[in-house]
Amino acid sequence: MPDADGRLRVLFLCTGNSCRSQMAEGWARALRGDRIAAYSAGTSPHGLNPLAVRAMAEVGVDIRSHTSKRPEELGTPIDVVVTVCDSAHESCPAIPGARIVHVGFDDPPRLARDAPTEEAAMVHYRRVRDEIRQFIETLPEALMPC
């Protein structure tokens, strides 16, 4: 059941709500805001990742004001939950009335853990950012039941 504007209410769920889910929310608002009411949350939120903020800023999407939160803090009905990491998919809380779709993306902080410099770490953030954008560009059609 879409929102009052006819937009599909989509929650992007990750474990920490620090990187991938925040990027997905940012892209969805920037690219599909006319058709999707985008939200993000985490099963164990732990703050916004500054390199995710930097990666999105590089492409003109400002997520600095986003906050890390749990799904129950949203206070709005959700139509579709998109889990963007395997852990969140495995531990996804029950959200009444919402369909769950899993689209996993690599974890930039984990991939960049041993990067010798911030610039070397950014390679991982940029790749995942761009992969998330490609997915968001398929929405909302890719979320419709078959």
C-alpha cells in the first residue's frame, strides 16, 4: 500500500545502518524520490560511516544528515524491506505488511579494513556505491511481485 503520494515505501536494511543502507536510501531519494519513499535502518545501528558520506558526496548525493536507526524507530508503514547485507537478511525483524527482498552488496568497511590509505579504501566504497546505484535505477519495478 503506497504512501499518500502514491510512492512505494521502501526500507533499506543493513546491520549497522552506516554504509550500504544509507547509500541506498540516498540514491533512492535522489533518483527515484518521485516513485519511492525511501528509508534506511539497521538491525544493530552504529553510526554513519564518513567514507560512505564522502563517496556519495563525490556524485552529488548528500547523506550527511542521515542518522543510524532501528526499523522500529521509523514510525511509518513499510511496503518493501530490501536487505542489502546477508546478516540483515538472516536476522530481518518482522515488519507487518512488508515484503522482504534480498539484494546483497559487498561491505566496503570490511573490504577496506587493510587499505594502506583512505584513498585506497575509497576504491571499495566507490565500487559498491556504483553497484547500489545500478540497482536503484531498476526500482520500483524490480520490487513488484511477479
